[in-house]
Amino acid sequence: MNSLRTSITGTFDEVWRRTRDRLAGLTDDEYLWEPAPGGWTIRPDAAGRWHIDGEGGGGPAPDPVPVATIAWRIGHIGLMFTDFGTRLFHGRNITLNDVEFSGTAAGGSEFLETTYNTHWREPLDTIPDERWWEPSGPAFFGYADHPVIDTVLHVLDEFTHHTAEFGVLRDLYPHRPGSG
């Protein structure tokens, strides 16, 4: 019989496998392609440090929410792994200044792999069985009393749907206006 941990980590691993496959061959142009005007992306400041629009999805979102680039989606997912992992496994919060986004496809892919493995997937293997049902903790503010399993499933939902969205953007990229 599979344990809860085995079922959940196996699902994360499958989503990661599909994500890694979808990232293969990603170019810098595709990574930063803005499929709609006024969309969210990552942008360099005057010093060359990359920043994510819309506070990475953590701030108030306009209505309608802007269409985001692959770079933004990778940044958002990596930020989530770092933020939620730091909160859940270390009991503290981070700021956007604690995260280094990349302006290249290769750097973004490496960022996502590092944040997934280091901040999320490896620590997920260490959760004791009883911890899944305990409160997530004060670093989660209004969700502090929600069980860890709810937090983990929220991360899985975000991971799955945002990687599916950048998969759709990869499918659309060769068909963009003016591409031939």
C-alpha cells in the first residue's frame, strides 16, 4: 500500500518530468515572448537585476489578470517553491529581494530546477507522517491553521496549472503573427 507521501511525491515527480520535457529547447526569444500587450513578464532594472511583474502573483491582481510570459510563469513557480518551502520547512517568510530571477531561458530553467529540488521536493521527503495533518504554521498568516496537506496540494495545483499554461504558450509560439 502506498503512503500519502509516496502518492503526493510521485505526482510532483510526474509533473516535474512533464515540465522538464516541455522546457527542452526553450529559446530566449520564446522565454520572453509577450503574447499579448501589457502582459506580465520579468524585466531588468538599471543595474541588470531581473524583477518579476505583479509581485510574482503575490500582490493585488488587476482585472483582468494580464497574460504572462513563460519567463513570468517560471519565475512565479520558482518563487512559490522558494516561498512556500521556506515557510513550511523553515517557518519563516522571504521577500522578492531574496529571489534571483534570470533573463535567459537556460537560466530560468536552471532556476526552476534548483528551486523545485532544493526548496520544495527534497524537503517534502522529510515531512513526518503526522506532520501532514498538523497546522501549516504562523508563516502562512491567514492559512496558519490549515493542515500541511492543504498547503502541499495548493503548491501541486499551482505547479500543474502554470506549467500547463507555459506548455500552451510553447504550442502557440511557432504560430504567432509574423512568424512565417
